[in-house]
Amino acid sequence: MKLLTKKTVLSMLLMAICVFSTGCLDNSTGNDDNEVLYSHVESPGLSANDFLSGETFTSLEVEVDYMQGFAPNEEALDSLEAFFKQRLNKQSVSINEPTEIPAVGEASYTASQIRALEEENRDHYTSVEDSTLRAYIIIVDGQYEDGNVLGIAYYNTSSAFFGATYEQVSGPGFGEPSRRLTESISYRHEFGHLFGLVNIPGSGTEMQTNHQDTENGRHCDNDSCLMYYAMENAGLFDQFLGEEIPALDANCVADLQGNGGR
Ligand SMILES: [Zn+2]
Ligand SMILES: [Zn+2]
């Protein structure tokens, strides 16, 4: 409240100054966007240290939006929260109650469509003032443009997941991975990228030992690790799965610990 009052006074002051000057730029007042001090449109990995360490941000809050018909599996979100508690140096971690957003009905989405959807639907942003890092998850009703991935990390605090691909990959049938398992792996894997895995330049999450599977991009070379490339690939996914969510292997954990994580 105090801040608002100060801002109001400030804007009145500026308006008064404007009256007496020419060429005044209106870029400073009367806009809630001014509260956004932390850029959320950087490359994935660039907020890795802010996720991992407790230095700048002591809390993490995650907003979840899903298109009608594609509500996230609750146990998978619990599993994601447990993953945060296990690996991040935060005093508190919370995943907000998921919010339904209108279905768009596209068969597939491009990365720029996903960014536009975030612009339209995201409500919570990081503010340095309250020491809370805020991340964003969106679950859409189609597939990704390349058709084959379960999820993508697309901004420094944002990841998107593809409901139609979940439906294709998992089911109640014999040998099919459950939704709980599929979504848990998928959410954890994309956040692994946001934490800078594997070897993402500028993330500060440097490889303590060389373990990058360079043929498959920013992934781990261990086929039983969460960050193995097949873990986000709809076609390969179930070939590497057991009954349980794959853990991060020792190399990936060491990388996170090297950048303030645990
Ligand atoms: Zn990946
Ligand atoms: Zn690994």
C-alpha cells in the first residue's frame, strides 16, 4: 500500500513536470507492468542459478495453466514438487492450483504460438521484492510442431507440455506407461533443462564431468538418467522405462550442486 501511494505521488509529480516540459516520454508510470522487474523471456537455462540456489530467491511458485480436457495428473504435480524440494535450495516451494484456459483446438503448436499463449494467459511473474521466483507451465491440447516431444522448455522460467502426445503415449493398457509416470518424467525433465542441464551455455550449470550426449543436444549420455534424450521423446520413451520415475544420475546431480542446487 505504501508503495502504491509512493507511485501515485511519483506519477502525479511526473505529470506535473510533463506539463511544464516538452517531449516527455510516457514510459514510467501508471502501468502495472512496471512491477515486472525480472525478465521472463530469456533462453531456457539462464535462470538456473535462481532456481537452484537460495541466494536471490528463497521461494519458488509455479503457475499451471491447462487447456480444457487436459488437466495435469495430480500425482505427477506432487512428484514435480518433491523433485523441487529434493534439488533446490528453497525455503518454500509451491505449485498453484491448476487453472483451466480455453481450448484452442490446434492439432499442433509452434514455439511462437506457445509464447503468445503465455503472454495471454500467464498471471504471475517474478518479483525480486518478495524473493519469490515464479515459473510457468502450460499444457496445450495438441502436439508440438515436430510432433514427437512430450514437452519443451522455451523461456528461462517456462515450459510447455503437449496433452495430445500424453494421450498417444500413455494409457491403461498392458505395457503402457501410466499418466502419472509419463507426466512426472516429462515435467521433471523439462525443469531439468531450466536448471541448466545438460551443459547449457550461460546457465552456470557446468559439467563437473563430461557426460553430454552431444548427438542428441543438451542431454545426458546415461540411458537410465532423467536427462537422457529419450525421456522427452514420445517414440522412444517407453523403451527405456521401468516402473519408476528415472532419477538424475550422479553426473547431473553434481552439475546442479555445482550451481547452488542440492
Ligand atoms: Zn530434453
Ligand atoms: Zn544425467
